[in-house]
Amino acid sequence: MQPNYLPRYRNILSNKILQNKVEQARKHLTNCNLCPHNCGVNRQEKIGFCRATDKVVLSSYGPHMGEEPPLVGRHGSGTIFFGYCNMRCVFCQNCELSFGGEGELITNEQLADIMLELQNFYKCHNINLVTPTHFVPNILEALLLAAEKGLILPLVYNCGGYEKIETLQLLDDVIAIYMPDFKYHQAERGKKYSGIKDYPAIVKKSLKEMDRQVGGLKTDNQGVAYQGLIVRHLAMPGGLDDTKVILKFIKDELSPDCLVNLMGQYFPAHQAYKYEELAQRLSPGEYQKALDYAKTLGLNLIRP
């Protein structure tokens, strides 16, 4: 970690700004508009698109050595996997979590204790919040409790990219590292494969807001990230043209030193077999073409 680095949430702890963010976020538990679905439901009584109630669903947690290298370092990224998701990707590789909500209900106090355990016992380099959007109120309250007990790790917001600007603004000075997906640039693909309308327009605005908050990726002298933007894109069968437009957007619209993970591990998981074009693995040739194009743009790539 950078010498003397403290995440910005430490700066808003004593002046009650973090407490105010918690109170603003809590309102969504009874009138939820955290994401672009704008369900407006009272989550104590009814579920919306994501199916989450007002309680956190914890699927698993612990040090993760398989994340992007700047997050992993020597001791791993402190991942917390949440149940449910605000997208419905037919090829989801974690469908038991995202569709089924696999996990256990925990309190915000327990979530705070997990954050501290990842820091103090496992010595992780960050707190990596996986599919966090629908639990932002719980996460903020847990962060407040954990910060009061000495949490100093940067928070990673590991999401599908389908975010609401107002929620991201609530997370300003809270999240140190944003790690969104940019799945599709063709709106019809987002609708067909993820049940999301207007995905490209929404994700582009979201990524620009994330970039405004944290900028390009910053690492310490050990190569461990402490702030910045990491964009993931999963190359898919038959999707090269879409991939090229996404990569060009990253090049033209985001900080030049944001990190890009062009992923080639697609395989037909979950319900992908129902779609002829997705019912096959990504070929090495398809991935190489995408990678070659990314290199011609001069993107800051994680090398496969």
C-alpha cells in the first residue's frame, strides 16, 4: 500500500458525512430505487427485480487469489460474495448466487465483523464487494461500524455495470476501486441475454461517473492497487464487433491508465445452451482477434 495511505471514507467518518450517507441509503429499503430498475418497493414487505429483502444475503467470503493481480498481491483480495443480482445473464457462471440467492442472511453488524476479519486475520489488501448494488444501504452501515473499529482497507465495488448515477454519487468518497463489467454495446444483446433495457447507455454513464470519482488505477511499490478503475469485458462467441466498440469507448472516454481485463474464459453456463450462438466456448482465434485489437488501441491491459 502507498505509504500513509488511508481510504477516503476515513476522512468522512468524524464529520458525520459517512453517517449521513448511511441515512440516505436506508431510505431505499422502504422505497428502493438503488439501480436503474427503479422498482420502488418496500423491501421489508416485497421483493423487486433483484429479489433481495432488506437483509444481506452472504454467499461466502475470504481471501481470493484469482482476482486481477493488482487486487491480489501477496495475501489475496478480501472478497465478499453477495446473493442475488440486478441482472439476469443467461450465461451466468454464478447462477446459484445471482438467480437463486444462495447464502445465509446476516446482520449489518456481522458484515462489519467480516470486513474486519478480512483485514485483521487474513491480512487481505482490500474489501472486494461482489454484486453489491442491491445491498448498498447495508454495506454503508457495515462500513461505518467497521471504520469506527479501525477498518482502513480500500473498498472494491465489483459490479455488472448496470448502475444508477445517484447511487454511485452516494458512494463517492467511499469506494476506492471500481471494477465494473461492460458486457454489451448493442442494446438488443443486453435485453436478450441479461433482461436489461438500455444497458449500453446506462453502463457508459456509470463508467464515466466511476472514472470521475477515482480515475485511472494507482498502485503502490508492490504493485497492489489502492485506488482507480478496472474495467472487465468478457469476449463472447460471435461478439467481436461488439467487443471492438466497447474497447474503443474505453480508449476514447475513460482515463488512459484505467486497467482493462479482456477476459477469454467464456463457456456456456446456466441457460446459455438455449441460445445457439452462445452454446459453445469462445474459440482461441476469436479471443486473439479481440486481444490484437485491444493492443492496437494501446489500452492498459492485464496480460492473459
